[in-house]
Amino acid sequence: MRNTSDPTQIGVKWIPISELPSIVLYPEIQEDIVNYCRGKEYRNYVEEYEIQQRKL
């Protein structure tokens, strides 16, 4: 099997969901992950442009 991992990835780590807001993710999908875990509505397709526009 050929290794096709991301060459810029520096690690993988499990964290408690309560720590997710303090973690840097690209794209910024922390809120969507938390909403999914809580059974709330979330975006199942994330577009970085849409995320950045919400911040404005």
C-alpha cells in the first residue's frame, strides 16, 4: 500500500471536545464538529470562504 499522507502534517492527537475551540484547524470547522457531537445542525460541506465571511 502506498503512503499518501499529507507531507505537511506534523501529528495526530485525540482531544476532549471541550478543548476543540482552542485548537487551530484549517478550514475552521471547530463549531461544526461541536454541533455534530451535540446533535445540532451543522454544515456537512465546509467552504473556507463562507467561514471567513461569517467573521466579518
